[in-house]
Amino acid sequence: MNSSFNASTQASSELLMSLARPQARGLPDYNAGLAPAVVRQRYHLPPEQPLACLASNENPFGASPAVARVLAELALSGELSRYPDARCTALRAAIAAGLSVAPERLVFGNGSEDLLKLLCEVFLQPGDRVLTQRPAFGLHEIYPRLMGAEVELLDLTEAMTFDVEAWCTALARGPKLAFVPNPSNPVGCAFDRAAMTRLLAATPAHTLLVLDEAYYEYARLKPGYPEVLELLHARSGPWIVLRTFSKAWGLAGLRVGYGVASDAAMVALLDKVRSPFNVNHAAQSAALAAWNDPAHMQANVARTVRLREALAARLRALAQLGQPGHPFAGLRIAPSAANFLFLDLGQPSAPVAEALLARGVIVKPWKEPGFTHCLRVSIGSEDDNLRFVQALMQVITQALDATVEPTHGHAQVA
């Protein structure tokens, strides 16, 4: 019975694979991480044990209180039985006014990831060349490959910053589309105004520039960070700037992203492939309420940046102790303008992340080839950040102790 079922399942799987597009068959899985409830169940963590959820770059301080009020009102209004506004009219008007752009130059998505996919569906075909960085935000590579495009990945410098010279050289070769993350996810490094000006000057007019600013609200507090919408006014070629309500605005669970395009014609093209109701009613209402309370967002962003710098300082202090044989020998912390830190542990990160999960600390080990010794840790509350450091010290110290065997009364490092 089981063997017959297994054979039938295998045959069905093989048929499905033969029907699928070759580009889809070969795509890597996106590493979305584990939900807190899954971690608690898998590792048998008691309900009273707090979890430090530091894997997905969420805002630990939550959305504006106005969001809860409008969602409660929406639940009682009877409007949830109606389709949402396909044009996001009220939200569009508010953002257009806030950014001083024409409303028809805005496009909205189910998170900015939705817009990344729309851009690839509209503009890419087999053989086109796309430029981005390594390590990459997974969808900057997955979506272009889905359309049959070739992806060129640029390396970081030794200091884990953008290589501006390499970017300018690669852009000058005229890729069809370039994903320029600023700041980088997963690393956190950022182009300053001078570097961004050079990049724009190096890019031919026929290249579509996609400036991914998912962490814009955090990065704009970094001295020298460019207001890219101002710089792009002088560009003759097409461009779009992507931003999101998932991070600084605290709405990751509702999924609202938006793009500011160089002209309305690009938005019209994206609308041709966009699902008509891709931003639901609750998401639109929540995003508008959040947008109308910028003070709440700004206070939380400032608080997060202070906590980021405190955590980075604490980790750098550990790294300075890292003489050969010390548990933190080899630890490096990338510069960050976002709400996370990218750590090079100097050892495989997956076992470390697994051990942290068992202690109720959720971080993201990086699986991209060449970076499997790195992990990304989101900035949480002060307690969560401390819990991460303490757990990391325990895990790495125990791992080092496990390699030490007594020999004639003396410890010897294996």
C-alpha cells in the first residue's frame, strides 16, 4: 500500500516538474525564517519563556496606536465584506502630498516584494542582464531568474561595505535592470550622497534603476545618506524607488509597500500585471493611519538606532577580546544604517543559530554560498538584545569548550 502510494506520488511529482518552466524548477527557496509559535513548539519552550524575535527586521515597538483604532472601527463597519479600493486612493493622496509627487507616479503592492515581482514580470525576458550585490536580498535574485534573466552579483569590500568603483563599472556596461539596495539587506551598509551621485552618473539612460529603500526611515538618520528622490530628478532614464510600511511603520503583518516611479507610464505598465486588489482594505486603512502619525514612527526609529549602536558596541567589545583561542576570535560586525546587524562569526552560522533557537532567540543564518559563516540579527528591545548577546556567548563558548580535550592534565585545542 505504502510503496504503491509512494510510487504514485513520485510519478505525480515528476509530471509536475516536467510541466513547470525550467526557470521555476531551478530557483532557490526564499529563506523566510521560522514563526515564533513554530520555534516554541519545536524546542518545547514553555509559554512563560520570552522569545527574542530577531530574524525578520520587524519593528519591536509596534505601529501607531491610531492603527489599532482604525482596524477596530473597520471590523465594526461592515466594510470587510466589500472589495478594497483597487487604486488605494486615500493612501495614494496622502503619500503623494507628503513626498510632493504626482499621485499617478505611485504604485502599491502587497509589501514591496510584490512590486519587485511586478517589475521583473513587466521588464525582463530570457537573456536580459540584471545587476545587484552579493550577499543579496533573495528576491533581487529569485524574481529575475524566474523570468529567465541573468543576474550579476557584485562583491562587497573587505570592510563589508559597497564597492563603489565596481558598481560604477558594472552599471556603465548597461544592464537592463539594476537593483540598488540602499541600505543593503542583509549587510546594512549604505551608499552616501557622493557615492549615489557617482552611481547615477555612471548608469546609461536605457537601464531601469530600482532603488530599494526598505530601510529608508532608519538610514536617513545616518549623516550623508542621500535623499535619492532629489537626486533622481535630473536623471533622464527610468527609475523607481521602493519603500515599505513593514519596517519602521510597524505593519509587517499587513503587507503594504509602495513605489515612486519616474513617470506615470511605468505605473501604467505595472498596473497591467498587478493583481487588482493586491492591497487589502485593512492594510490600506492601517497604512494611512500610520502615515498620519509620523511622530510615533520617528520616535521608534530613533530608539532603534540607539539600540543598534549599543548592541554593535557590545559586540565589538567582545570581538576585541578575540585573541586566538578566545570564543569570539574572528567576529566581525558590518557597518549598518538599518535596523539590523550582519555578523561574520568566523565559523559556520547555522549550528550557532540552531543553538540560539533552543534558547528562545531567533536570528537568521545566511545560507548564500560564501556567507554561511554570517548571520543577521534584527534590533529588538533592550531586553531582547541583551538576551541575544548572553545566549550567543553561551553558545560559542560551549562550542569552543567542546573542541578542548584534556591531555595529561592540560587543555589542548583540537
